[in-house]
Amino acid sequence: MMKSEKEVIQIIDKILQLIYDGTDEELNEAIHEMEASVPFYSKIYNMIFFSNEKLTAEEIYQKAKAEHKPILL
């Protein structure tokens, strides 16, 4: 189910916190929630786990959204 921008940013923030303070199960659950909520989740995932940039949850969302190129049929 698609979530609003605010809800997705909250999920990203939750993931950022769970990386340091959560269990693997909690982290995986939050990641799956994000995957089901936004079509450009892979860009968000890569920014969280593979980027050296220190970005806030909102910055991650905005940057991933700007880089997203939907497939037009």
C-alpha cells in the first residue's frame, strides 16, 4: 500500500534508528514496510546502507525521489 511522503520519511527515520538500536528482525520488518510503500525503495535502501553521505531521512527521501525515473508504458 502506498504511503504518504511523511509516512515514508518516518519509516526511513525508523530504519536509521534501528540500524544502531534495533534487532535484525525489527530492521528487516521496517525495510519490508518501506519496500511495500514506495516504488523507489531500492534507491532509498542504497542511500541508507551504501552511501557515505550523512543525510537526514527527509534528505534521503527527496534525493531518491528526484533520482527516480519511472518506466513509462
